[in-house]
Amino acid sequence: MLSLIVFLPIIAGLIILAVPSSQKQIIRIVSLLAALAQGVVAILIWRAYDPSLPGITAGPGGSPLGSFQFVEKLPWIGLKLGGMASLNIEYFLGVDGISVTMIILTALVSAIGVLSSWTIQKQVKGYFILYNLLASAMMGCFVALDFFLFYVFWELMLLPMYFLIGIWGGPNREYAAIKFFLYTLFGSVFMLLVMIGLYFSVLDPVTGNHTFSLVAMANQANYIQDAILGPHNVMWRYIAFAVLFIGFAIKVPMFPFHTWLPDAHVEAPTPISVILAGVLLKLGTYGMMRINFPLFPEVFHASMYIIGIFGAINIIYGAFCALAQQDLKKMVAYSSISHMGYVLLGLAAGNSEGMVGALYQMFNHGTITAMLFLLVGVIYDRAHTRQIDKFGGLASYMPVYAAIVTVAWFASLGLPGLSGFISEALVFVGAFSSITTRPIAMVSVLGILFGAAYLLWSLQRVFLGKRKPDAAYDLEVGADGHEHIHFHDWKGKIDLDARELTMLVPLVVITIFLGIYPMPVLGMITSSVNKLVEVLTPLAIR
Amino acid sequence: MFELPSGAEIQSIIASLTLSVEFFKPEIYLSVLFMLLIVIDLVAKGKKNNLLSITTLLGLAGSIYFIFKQQFMPAGELFFGMYVLDEFAIFFKYFFVLSGILAVIITMADDQFESEVKSMGEYYALIVAMVIGMIMMASSADMMMIFLSMELVSFSAFILTGYFKRNPRSSEAALKYLVYGAVSSGLMVYGFSLIYGLTGQTNLINISSELSLHGYDPLLMILATLLVLAGFGYKIGAVPFHFWAPDVYEGAPTPITAYLSVASKAAGFALLMRFFYIAVPHGGPVYEDILGINWVSLLILISVASMIYGNVVALWQKNVKRLLAYSSIAHAGYLLLGVIVMDAFGTQATLLYLLSYFLMNFGAFYVVILIANKTGSENLEDYRGLGKKMPLAGAALTVFLISLVGLPPTFGFIGKLMIFSALLSKGSLYLWLALIGIMTSVISLYYYMLIPLNMYLRESPSSEEKNMNPGLIPNIIMAVLMFFTIYFGLFFQPLADFAKYGSALFGLKLH
């Protein structure tokens, strides 16, 4: 099941390889079918998922697989090394409460991304091969439970992303693409060293061999006392934690490692922005929850305060930057930074409320930001500009568009009744109830205020009022005496067309539904998060 | 005064020699091939894709049979300790024969030979001679043999580098190579003579036991080590013995550049490992170092310098062959990391890295040749827009370059993984070396990606439609190399086992 959901896009990519590049429509349809099939498998996983099993780790005396579901475990490499050592790598996939929502999110966003890519005309074949490779790698990251496998998928994402930004991006794409590549590689190569260090420090409780299994690594009882990352080597454990944290924080992206994100977003084509904001950023915080924190719980406990502060900086700094942007897409990019700050804050709280809020925020941010970028893409397609001051008064000419924009914008600022509100509220409940993060939470609340400011202000400038004198569109008085909007080289429908509605409506529905009734998601994640919190709490406090 | 040996002694010498010949068949076979190629060249004059190249290919492939048979022979000394047969040597025999085969294959694809030379004459014979020389380098257990085999390789390589006689760059490269080669082998022989003075022995195993038995003057020993390293460092192209590399790699015919950068470097490593693992006493008396400096610290210095220098200077290169030359200096640094670890795991990691380097570097140069055939240029600027015109070549080159960076899922990643694992298996002792390796490989991403950047992200300035398809056979070869680079990145077990097999050295007390 999990192998299927991971490799479906790659299979589609191989099929596309055989299709002549002139058959653009076939290529698109093959990709769409793969994405839909992925969605079907994701729904099956969601239906069959048993929310009572916590996952995270095997626990003392637990079954070796832990309480993971849909587990696939095969020996992949079993190597005798020179001397006494050996290298054992497993093909180990599984799902628990932390990953299950991310799988659904990934399938959803990938499918929407394919639809959004329909308008790509340049080198369609190459585009979809890379796109499918990226989709597979993302999905693989969320289901891999072997560190080595995780790392392979993690690095596999870089190259397609580089080309997708670099070939199909905007005018400054070369710079943005290599900046993205170098930043993320810089983060991940150090992860490689930590991974090797962990391998030499952990023994599989069943076989007695060294192992890359994240399930075994998440149980402190499996560590060799004197190994390089064993419990006695306190200094190296702190360093390893910091290295992993920075590696994941670059992906989040956390201040001060965030500067690649606005560049990447501004240059990337719409579907890639959607994937980037909708899924890729989540991998950073997912990595923290899956690898960084449970493997070094005592270090996490000691650094909650610092993580919280960085979260607060992200929230407020991101909001301020968003406030200053003239480019609508850049504003959304900075709003992403701000909203990922809530995730960090929730994680830093270290309690169930905060963590559940963080995970829920990851899901909601995925859907809401995907929506925001799609909406920005819609207007960019028509007007070829995203400057906030080049519009004004769009609401009266594009009513459907404006309505969806309003939902998305309000969801993003956390209006009660929409999904963003619940996750942000949970994050704050968690952050306030933890003594460590309480002062940070007090400051972070300001972020909501600034968030409302930039979102409402941009909404007002673009959609309300009258057409700006130098706007990117013209008004004509039609035969019926009404004013009609006219973009000078846009042949399509002025308001949203069917394809755009197909992408946006499901997201709107999800946003509203999960704002009113969040239990479908919360119910799935709670037991795993509780287990994670238990793993993270040092024995002395437990 | 020497006494003449008695009849019985001569008898036993002859018996011993004939016994040794049994274990020397691949080398004999290859020497016969070498002579055969010269004869064929006299009989059938002609262009490059003729009888000669096919004979070379088949001949080299045939030697695999003899090497395979050696796998079942016991490891041991031959010819009175001049030469050894062990798993380490067999590993390199396969390695060099395969390198020779690939060098011939990519020569056949290179159109430059059509315009530059009249006859391929000695070219293939010299490639075979180099294979013989490198095989002997990997099997030598005596300082005399080391020197002789190294000179055999060097002289063949000098001629091959200057094979484009009418091309001044090629001749310049050959001359530079010769001058540097002469100086560094001179230094190496001086180092050997110092060691002989210290021990009175030329056999590596005897040197080791002599040194550990009687001790030695540390200053003299470190001096000798340094001088010997000049010779080895020249062969592996490591800083500070690298000065020849960029010019030679740029000026030489591209197949020879690939051949030198892979096979000749590997031969240097074979020699380096055998010499330092066998000849130097390990865990012996306290004379081991002076002021905390021993040969390992020298290697560490060379390795760090190579990684940093090679990767940083490559950033400014505008010519792809030159860029790959600097990358090859950097890779010498990574390979040295495995040697420094000084245990079975480290040796295995080095050998595996060599295998990965073999695939990805030959692959990269092969694509560079195919591109040069069509565009007539090796400049980075002329790669603009090639991704669209030569889709397979572009994709293949990207895979090879990603592998050179060391990103999964390619074989290059596995090589780096093993090297870094070997370093970290020593605890935090060599962690800082791993850190330098990691950081420099991030730097390397930038310059390697300049090539795909030009191929894919930039448009070609001229829009002329030209047939850029390199042809069926080159496409297949490229695809096969690319496939293996990825396949072994995911399923590296057989090759890692092979590398482990190859890490057994005769007379080794170290592991």
C-alpha cells in the first residue's frame, strides 16, 4: 500500500518517458491519473487507519515494529564491512498519527499541483517527469521509517526542485534555484554525518545489529552508552541535535535561514509554489517531530525555550516582512514564514495541546497556503503582474474569485470558523500552558494582529475600492451598459474557469469543514502526539 | 665479491621462477597482446575504428579470464618477493582492465582523432602497456618493482598525452607531464634510497620487520616518507603535487584525460596503500613520529589541502575538462580520507569510492566527448541550451555530476557514505575531517551544477537546427553507464562485497 502510494508518480514518470514529447495532453493526463490514484490510495489509508495505535517508537518491550500501520519492512542492504562492523539498511515504511495526515495532504496537494500545471507549455514532458519524481520523493519522506531511506528521499527532492524552479521559473530563476539547492544541501549534508553517527550508536533490540531504523532510534534504551551519540556523550548529542535542527529549520524555513524561500517562491511557477508551500515546508517540521526531537529528547527539553523564541521571531518577523511587500506572491511567501512560526511555537510548548496544534497547523497551512498561491497564480496568469498597487476594485468584476480569495485570506489570518483558527488557537493554548513558552506566547500573539493587518490591507488594496489609475487591466463599457474588465492579452474567462474552480473548491470546502468540525484530523493525530510528548518528557518529570 | 651460485642453487632459482610464472599469466597475456597490437598495426594500417581497436577490446576482455582464474589461487609472493598476488591486486587488475576497455570504447567515440592524427598506430598498444604497468604497480611488493612499473605507466602516459602531435596544447601537456613526472619520480627514488639506507632491504615486508626490529631515526624516516609521497602524490594528483593535472587534463585527448584521471589515479592509490600499509611498521616502537608528525598526519594534510583547493579553484573554471581536472584533485582528497582511517573498513571504503569514481568520471568524460563531437567545444558557455538538443546526453551528464557531488540515489553518494562512515567508525577522532569533506562537497555542488545550469536553464545563442544526435551506440553506452550509476546507488551490495574482498593485502599486520 505504502510502496504503491510512493512509487505511483515515478511509474507515471516512466510512462511519460515513453510518450513522444508532442503528445502534451497524454502526458498531462497520465500525471493526473497517477495523482488521482495516489489520492485514492491516500483515502484508503485514511479509512483503514486505526487512530488508537500511537506509533512513534516501539517502547520498552513493545513489538519491534512499534504500533505503526501499513508497515512494509524488507532487508535492502546487508553488508559486511571490513573488521567487525556491518551495514544494514532496510526498506522500512510505516504510518502513524504524525505522518498519516501529511500523506493525505501530500496526495491532495500533488493532485492540485498537476491541475495547476495544465497551463505549462514549455517542455511539458520534462516538466512532468520532474514533477512526478518530486511527488514520489515527498511522499517517500513521509512514510520512510529508516533513516537512510528517509535521507535518500530527502535528497531526491532537491534536484527536481532545482530544475522546476530553474527552467520554468521567472526572470531571476537561476539565482533562486541555486540558492534553494545550496541552502537545503548545506542543511542536509550535516544530517548525513549525524545519521552515520546515530547508526554507530544504536542497536536494534531484536537483531543486535546496528540499525538505521528510526523506530529503534526513538527508544533511548537502544543506544550504546559510550558510542559517539550515546547517552554518555552529552556534548556530541547537543551538537547532533543542533545540526539536525538547523538542517530541518532550513526547510521550514526558520529565521535566519529563511532567505531562500521568498526568492524561490517569487521565481517558481505557480504549481511549484503550491508544492513548495503546501508540502515541502512541512517536511522540515515533520523531520523535527519524527527525527530531531524523539531521538534527542533531553536536548529537546533543554532547548524548548530557544525553539520557542525562534518560533516567535518567525511569526513576527515574517508578518512584518509580509506587511512591507509590494509583490502579492512575496507577501504570501512571508506569510508562510510567519505561519510556520506557529508550528515551531507549538512544538516548543512540548505538551499535547501545542504539538497537536502544530501538527494541525501543518495540515491547515498546507491547504490554506496552497489556496493562496493558486489564487495569486490566477491573477498573475491574467494580468502578468502581481504588484499589489496595480489592481483595485477587482471584487466587483470577478465576484467568484473575490469570494474564494476572501475565504482563503480570512482562513490565513485565523478567523473563527475556518481551519486556521483552530490550529492557531491550539498552539496558543499549548504555548500558554507551558511555563517555558508562556512569555514567548504573549509576544507571539502580536503576530496575529500583524497577520490580520497585512492580509486585510492587501485584500483592500487589490479587491476593494476603485480601479487604480495605472492598473494592469482595462475597463470597457459593454453593450449592456455595464462595465467589463479586460486584461489585454488574456483570451480565457475573466472570472475563475472550470479548471481553477476544480482546484480551489475542494480546498475551500476542506478549510471550512475543518474549521467547524476538526475531529477527523485531530482524532487521527492525538494518540500519536500524546505518545510523542511522553517520549519527549524526561523520566524525571514523567 | 660475489660467489657464483652453485648448480643446485641455479636449479632452485629456475624452479622458483617457473613456479612464479604460473601466477603471472594475466601480465604475460597482456604483454603478448601488446606485441600483437604492434604487429597488427604494421600489417593493417588504418583509421581508428578498425581491426586495431576491436582487437584491443577483445584482447583486454580476454584477460579477465586469466584474472578470474587467479581468484582461486592462494595469496603469496612471486619472483623472490618482488611481486605479490593477493585479493587487493586482483581487485585492481579487474579495475585497470575495465578502465582500459572503457578508454578504448570512448576513444572509438571521439571524432577528434579523425582530424588530429593520421594513424592510431601505437595508441592502443600504449593503452595496453599502461594497463600492464598499472597492474604491476598494484602488485609490486618491492621498491625496485614499484619504480619500474611506475615508469612504465608514466612513459606510456606521456606519449598518450601528447598523441595529438600537431596540437600545441597536447604537446605542451605532454611536456609538462614529463617534467613533473621526472622530478617527482626522482624525489621518490631518493626517498627509496633513504629507506634502503635505513633498513638494507627493498622488499616492503622486510622493510617493515626491519624497521620495527631495529627502530629508526624518526627525522630520516619522515623525510623519506615525504619524498616517497612526492612520487605517489604526483600519481594520484593530490595537492601539492597536482600542478601538472589541470594543464595535462585539458591538453590531452579527452579519452586519455578520463583514463589518466581514473586508472592512473587508482594505480597511485594502490601503490600508496600497499606501501604505507605494508612497509611502515604499525604499532611498533615509539620512534613512530617526530613532534607528533607521522605519515598519517602527512596524508591528512594532503587530503585536506586537496579537498579544499580542488573544490574552491574549480569554482572559477570556464572549461569543462579543466573543471573536471580540479574536481579530480578534490576527489583524490576524498579518497585519501579512506586511506587515513587505516583499517579494513577504510580500505573497503576507498576501493568502493574508486569504483564509483570509475563509473561517474568515465561517464562524465564520455558525455563531454560526445558533446565536443557535435559542438567542437569544451567551454562551459557552449553548453548553453544543449539539454534540449541532446536530451539523453544532458540527462546522463547531470546524473554523473550529481554522483560526483555525492547526492543520492547515485553511486557517488554511496562512496561518500562509506568514506564518512569509515571516518566516524573511529568515534570523534576524525570527525573534523568528515566535516571538511562534507563542507567541500557542498561547495562542489555549485560548480558541478554550472554544467546543467548552462545546459538546461540557459538558451542557446544560435538557433540553427543541426543534427545533434550522437548515434545509437553512444546513446546505449551512455544510458548503460547512467543506469549503473543509479542502480549501484540503490543496490550497492555486490560492489561493496567486491571491495571488501579486495581489501585483503598480503603481509598486512594492520587490520
